[in-house]
Amino acid sequence: MADHPEILAARRLLRSQHSAALATLSSRLDGHPFATAVDYLTDHTGRPIFLISTLAEHARNITADPRVSLLIQGNASEAQASPRLTLTGKASRIGDEQHADLQQRYLRYFPETEPYFELDFFFCRIEPGQLRYIGGFGAARWIAPGDFTVSANGWQEAENALMPQHANLIGLDCDGYDLRRNKKIMRVDFTAPVADPSQAVIKNPAP
């Protein structure tokens, strides 16, 4: 599995963060961009997934027009100095047949959201259109969705198989894995993307 360094850096940034600014097109304000904060995780292909209430303003906006933009910011004291990714695409509700498995995975990342599943919340996935990655001053690149997303084949099964062996493992994908330590999520990147899920090695599972 080969990746341009900036494409890999963009996907790693998206996977390492779990909150972002989501912009939708406002129904109330005649299409004016409407930004809000969301928590999210990525599926095994690299697409963002977030939980949303039917009563939320951005839920109504997505129903009327699915075009959205997601801004992910890296950790730095100055916004202009930190890596960032703008992901544009279309958001759509995930079908009920995927809800149970996705709920289990989501709760590993956001255990405090369990009460939401008794309410009117549902899952949305963003299918990437174009992406704009800025790795620092003067380092910018447009990325096509076909260059950004990866195959999900076998990764859910590998994740399920490894979790019983490593109690603090909460997620696994071709780029790395997520551990929960002291109520915080720690991202560990592989040296390079792993093409075969059976070759994924968890090197740092201890709490």
C-alpha cells in the first residue's frame, strides 16, 4: 500500500483527532454556511462518522442539502502553524442494519454518549468529495477521494479479534490503532500503512 506522504499525513491527522467543525448549508438562513462542533470517528476506509440528533440544526440542514465541509485541526499553539484538513463531501444517514455494530464501536471512543442512544440520535457518514490538506506554512495539497480512502476489507474482523487480547484497544485500521489510557484516547501510527490486516501488530497495549 503506497501513499504520497502528504496524503498519508492528512489521513493520519483525520484519524488522530475526534472533534471537528462541521459546516452545513442552512435551511433557515437561505443556504448560508452554518458551522457547529461535532465529535467523530473514522470508519476503516477513512470516512468520518458522527452522531447527530434529529432536532439539531445541522440535521435539518443535511436533510435539505447533504453537502458539508469538515475542518480538522492539529494540536498547536497557533492555528496557522498546525496541520489542518478541510474535507468536503456529502453526509448521509447510516442504515439501521449497521447501527448495532457501529454503536458498539462508537461507545468505545465516546462512552459518555450511551444515554444518547435512548433518544433521537442517529449516525451520519461523510462521503469525501475533495480534500484540502495544509501541513504547515506553504505546504498545501488538494486530494481526490480515491487517493484518500482505503480498502476496509478484513479490518473490522481484525479489530474484533485483537480486542479480546488487548483490553485497552478500542480501534484498529490500516494506518494504526487507538488505545484508551486513563480515560483518554491515544493514537499509535504504524510506520507505514498495512495492507494485510493479519499483519497488524499491536506493540504498546499495556495501560
